Amino acid sequence: MINKVFDSFDEAVADIPDGASIATGCWGTTSLSQNLIAALKRKGAKDLTLIVHNIIPTLFFTEDEVANLPVLLPQLKKLIAGVVGLQVLGAGAFIKEYVEMGLEVEFTSHGTLASRLYAGAAGLGGIYNPVGVGTILEEGKEKRVIDGKEYILEMPIRPDYAFIRGHKADKLGNVVYWGVYREDHPVMAMAAKVTITEVDEIVEVGEIDPEHVVTQGIFVDRIVKVPEGGLGSPQRAKELLFKVAEIDIVRQILFK
Amino acid sequence: MINKVFDSFDEAVADIPDGASIATGCWGTTSLSQNLIAALKRKGAKDLTLIVHNIIPTLFFTEDEVANLPVLLPQLKKLIAGVVGLQVLGAGAFIKEYVEMGLEVEFTSHGTLASRLYAGAAGLGGIYNPVGVGTILEEGKEKRVIDGKEYILEMPIRPDYAFIRGHKADKLGNVVYWGVYREDHPVMAMAAKVTITEVDEIVEVGEIDPEHVVTQGIFVDRIVKVPEGGLGSPQRAKELLFKVAEIDIVRQILFK
Amino acid sequence: MKQRLEREVIAMRAAKELMDGDYVNLGIGLPNLCALHIPEGVIFHSENGALGYGPLVMQDEVEKADQHYVDAGARYFTPAPGMAIFDLVISFAMIRSGRLITILGGFQVSEKGDLANWNTGEDPLGGTIGGGMDLAVGAKRVIITMEHTTKDGKPKIVKRCTAPLTARKCVDLVITDLAVIEVTPEGLLLKEVAPGWSAAEVQALTEPRLIVARDLKEIEL
Amino acid sequence: MKQRLEREVIAMRAAKELMDGDYVNLGIGLPNLCALHIPEGVIFHSENGALGYGPLVMQDEVEKADQHYVDAGARYFTPAPGMAIFDLVISFAMIRSGRLITILGGFQVSEKGDLANWNTGEDPLGGTIGGGMDLAVGAKRVIITMEHTTKDGKPKIVKRCTAPLTARKCVDLVITDLAVIEVTPEGLLLKEVAPGWSAAEVQALTEPRLIVARDLKEIEL
């Protein structure tokens, strides 16, 4: 059996070259692959393209508490995203300085990103997409009327790497998620050339029911265990959740 | 709570009009929705379009033992399929008489059918597909070179009805499968306007783990329980399996 | 100045559009206020992959929050029997295949049902697209809840949207603090007015011409 | 007449192309014979939604057959630890995203690596497309196992396929009862010959010109 289990996050990202494209999940902090993000920051690869549904700054936490996507901003050449920042905080204000220094931002709708990743996984050359017609998303793209309805030609996405946040993986790379860990990770794993997952637990082959596997081992190349109580761990998340609850402004954003 | 549970298969298909399109699974007999097929035959709706990965005659069984897709042939105007018949038995010989009487047959590759159903579910207007270039599948279709590679424009499929063979459904319509029951049923349920499922067991809401649901209730409109020991039941399948094993020619096809 | 409906009341009126068995996705802001008034049997959808979940965790019950259950608006939700968790490919097939009703906020709605609700200005960084465009295009029914006019009194129901569009011809119904207006092929149909308001008074705060329904009535809850 | 390799031996030679950690999809017929010779650690894929399953149920052990576990060729398989069951959208993403090696049968292979293996004639009803075209286009590596000539002695390795195509320029390696031939940008490279056969003898039964490898050797198992 090929060994897919890596002992360190640094090793797992060691071959990511300058200019690589990376897809990963972010919907709140739960679905972040925090250890891989931190390792990629330490490695310092440059001119990266980051493909995410959302990139949102972490409020009130230090980088040691939460390694969120914005820590990678200095390493990015391009960002493909559906949500950049929080509306209540002036949306993308936090990336303005990078945009002024040359960061290219490609906006997408969430559903369009999911479909483009599927197109990448299924080997499609392009898709006629119904979303974005008449909006800024159609700028510079081919449009076409099919059966009386307008569509925009969108291109497949095949990231060089996917970072996926799993709950459990067996040693063959079969992954199950837990709640919002799942997000767009299954299709990112399918579309990417190399998929790296960080998981709460690595289990023996056979411990995951064949009917319950969500991301199959064929799509997973490297597995690293999140250190217990460490960055991105469920224990840490629970602590931070109570810390958030003590800060009024965040409570208002979160619970209203 | 809306009641999605129907007491009879005849009621569940009662509104299928002449001219409707129906997608359903067939890979061997296990994944067939046999009771829905039999009910649709009894109903006798005409000029139907049938969308399947495979349509394969059942060997050595009576219609009472197995209700397979070929029983619907007299009701079809059009067939979209990847495999028509068994190669060892002269492929599509069993439908030749219907073709001569006007049945239109549209061939597809299995993967292309899956992608076209996904396109239907995601509201896409078309997809550029890499499979079929230089083959009979490109005839009459637009081709296009994207990034130096040729693709064929394939159209989405949005069936009027999907028949899906589930293992368990809860009363909200959340479905889990069992082995090859799954096939293309999840994407067919997503793409269809009305989805009808026949299942081994109907369970209470809450009995299926939220992480294990494969087809979500929003995609399922009608649920009917397979009669225990009756057509398409696991008990019946097991009996027939042993009957197959006693017939040499079939054993040779199945086990070689 | 005449009294307009409270935000809570707009939400209550919007919630009346839903019934047992409907699947609904609520946008952030005003639409979310509907959650508390929605009738039993309505099933909630969150873009990030949850259907049929239970009540949101409120401010005074943070001990109930589980970081694995966060909705698309970053609020903690509780699991409920019959809930399903899934990925975004499936989630957006739910949205785009016309099975959901969505209640969204709005900056502007045009007389043709065009919607602008993601960005007030021209700077793309000044707004978030997210799943809103998918909902506007894909939902079976798009209901917009918003104030009838901007803070400085300008109509938000306009002939042509000046803010960047979310989607064209997508809105079915607009519920404001003054009126309930249906988008029809013939134009905007004024169906209900806030108590004490006349059709003419609502028209005065609306840019395009309104068709007044024969059975125009006061908004009822 | 000189002896050609048995089908079983072709299968054994093809199986040598696989190693621990490879994912493989075997076509029906000759390719399936490889299954028994494939080294440990190779993981089997079936188009109808199974990965990493165990041995097929053999003719004399029908009591082991479970109707829920049937592969794409309608053979019963046994579950194995680490197996995964999934739908066809995922199954064909596995195939099309270039992660699988496939061993398929062939009617004809052209000097450019075009493959014809779904239909011998011109009648579409005379063959089955199935997942074969997806495998030929999408797999990381396409290995064809077939007899070197037709029953009446005509070459199956041809300048241009006359049978309906499965896919263009897709074949990487051809393993026949006479030779192992790699498809290269320069043309067909003859790498191995059956014991007792010379390059010239193989060439005589092959339509396009073969490039003879400098280190041409006898097929070894």
C-alpha cells in the first residue's frame, strides 16, 4: 500500500512551486485547512493563485489562534473568489492595498465556482452558465443564446493543489467530513492535480463504511493529522467559539 | 409535513402524460426501479423518451420475475442510452424491430450522460465535452477547439420524471442507497422535474444520519415501498441470483 | 410623517408567502428576520451545504453552538431530525434547479424585475456576490424584502437599476415597508399597501408606473 | 505455424504494467483476465460506482454473490476493506480527470494511437459505447490488449482505423499475442516480441511501419 500519510504539514506542502494554483474551502473558520495554510505561509511560495468561495478576515484572533486565508495575501498573484470580506466591515477593504500592488481579483458566484470545478474534474472544455448575465461577471466573456436564454461561457478550473479539511481519513485516502467541513472540498479534490487533506483523525483501512465515503482515496494524495488541541483542532475551535461569544460586535454579526 | 409517501405504484405514476421523458438507472437488474417500470407499463403512456445508461434484456426470466426496461419499448418514441443490449448477444438486436417502426435512438457515452444530467441540474445551457470527438457521437453537433483541444457541444438533460431505486427513504424524502442501487440516481433526481423513488424501507424522519444522506428530500417528490418478497425486492433478487447460477450460459457471461 | 411598517412586520408579511413543504433560503439582513415567523413544515436551506436544520443559536445560548454547524451567514444552527449535510455542487443544484423559494434583500428592483442587491457602487470590492446571483437566477420564486425608499427618500423601485445588477428579470414579488408589489409581464402590480397609505401615496415614492390591483387591500399579517 | 502467446499470457504481460498504488479499470474480455495477475496494492475501479473492491465471485462460489455488488461487466464482486461506493458523476470524474490506468480490448489501433473497440461494423446497434469512450479519452494511460491479427489473418494494427472510432490518439501501449508496442510521437515503437518471433516477422503482420527498439527483447513475465 502506498503511504499517503505525512508526518508534517511542511513536508506535505514542500513541493508547491511559485506560480501554483490552490483551491481550498472557507466558510467561517471551521472549514479552513489551517495547518496547511500556515505551512504554505512558512514555505513562502510566491505568485500563487488562490481559488476560494470566500476570503474573510478573522476578527479578534491572532494568527497563532487562527491561520486564515488572508495570511497568504502577500504570496498571491491572483484571487478567484465569491465573497471577499464581510459586507458589514466594508467588504473587500482589507485587500485593497494588495490590489493596488497588483493582485488580480476574479469574482465569481458561488454556484459558478462549483460548476467550474466540476467541469475541471469531468474534463469539460467550458460550460454555458446562466448566472451573471447582465452583471459584471459577463465582462470580457463570450455570451450565447441557447433555447431563447442567455448564457456566459465559463472555463473549467483545474487547480494544481487542493487543501481539504476532512474529519476522518483512512490510510487509502477515503475521507468523511463533519458538518461544514464538507463545503466545496469534494469537488476541489476531484478537480485538483494534487490533493492534500488535514483531518481530525487517521483511521485504519476498513473503518469507514463504503457507503459513507464522501471523497474517495483516488482523489487524495497526502494526509496529515491535525495536532490535538493545536491549530485548527476541534478543541481549539470550541475554545475560540466561547471567546467570540464574549465579544459583543462579533456576537451581533454571528447571532443576528 | 407534506406527505410524499404513496401507497401504490400506479398512483405514483398516474400523472405521467404521453410524451414525457423519464430517466432511470439500469446496470444489471439490481438498480432497476422495477415496480415503477411495471406501473408505467400498466398505465400505457405513449411517445415516451427514456434516458438510461443501459438497456439490456433480461435473460431467462419472465416479466413477472423481473420488470426490466425493454417492457417499455412499445411505449417509446425515443431512447437515449450508452449501452443497448449485450455485446455477446449481438448488441442492440432486440430493439431492431422498434427502430424499424420509428424508435429514435440517441447514443451517448456513460460519462457524457452523467455530465449532461449534471448540466441539467445546475441550469447550464450546454457543455463542451471531450468524449466522442472523431466518433459517431460528434455527428450533427457543434465542435470547438479550446486551448488546443477539440470538444463537442452537448446539451443538458432535464427529464420530466426520474425513477430512482433507493434502499431507505425517510418521510421527507432523504434517500440512502445500497451498493449499485446508487448508479446515476442521485444526479437523475437532481435533474428531473419530478422524482419518484421505490425503496426497500421507509423510515421515520431522523433515522438517517445527516452526513449519510445521498439524495436529499428536496429532490424527491414521491416515495413508494417495494413490497416485501415482491417484484424488485431483495428477497426476490436473492432467489433469482441462485436461479441464474443454475443456467450455464448466464453463469459464463456473469462470472467470466 | 405617516408611519411605515417596522422591519419585523415586513418580515412577518414575507413569511406569509411560505407554506408547509416549501424549501426556503433566506438572505442576510431583513430576510433573516423572517425565520422566526415562518410556518411549520417549511424547510431551511443554507448555501454552504445544509437542509432542514433546526433553530439558530441565539445570543444567550452560546453553549449550544457547535462549530461544525454554521450557516451561510456565519450563524450557528442546531441539527434537527431529517437534516441533510452535502457539498456545494449539490447545494447549488438545489438552488439552480428551481426548487427553492428565496427571500433576499434589495438595493433596487426595476419595473422589469431586475435586481440589484450585491453592491451599491461601482467598486467590485465594495460588495459580495456569493450565492446571491445563483439564488436570483435559479430559485423557483424570488421575493425581495426592503425599505421602499433609500435613507434620503429616493425610490428603490426604479425604471432601470443604476446599481450593479445581481440578475435580470428575476424578481417575483417585492415586499416593502409601504407595499406588496408583484412583478407581472404587464408591469408592477400594486396588491397591498401599508395601513393608512393610499395607492397614490405609494406611487409618489415609486419611479415606474404601478398598476393598481382591483382588489387592492391593506397589508394583513 | 509459429506459436503465439496464449490469451492468459497476454493478460499476465499486461498486468506487469501495474504497480502498488495504481488505480485500474479493466475492460471486458481479455483485459479482465489480467485481474488474477495484478500485483498487490493495485486498486480496482468499476464504472458503475465502486473502487477498491475485492475478488470477483467465481462460478463455483455463487453463495458468496450479493446482488448489491455487481461490477460494470455484470460480475458479482466481494467487498473489501477500504472500498468506496459512489455515483456515476463521481465515477466518471475519476475516469476523466486522468487518475486511472485502463486496460481495454481492441478491434484496431492506428499508428497514431487511434482506437476502435466498440463496434466492428457501421451499424450503431451492433456495438456498445458505454464507458469505453470516456476511459479511452480520460485515463492517464490506455493499454490495449488484443490479438495481433484478425481471425482471417489481417493486421489489427493499421495505418488508419476502418472500424468506427472509440477515440483519437488515445492509446499508449499495445500488448498482443506477438508483441509489445508503444505509441510514440515518432510512430509505433516495437519493444518486445513473442519468443521465437523476429521484428521482421511481426512487421509483416502489421500495417504501419514499426520502429524497432534498440534494446528489443523477448516478452518476459
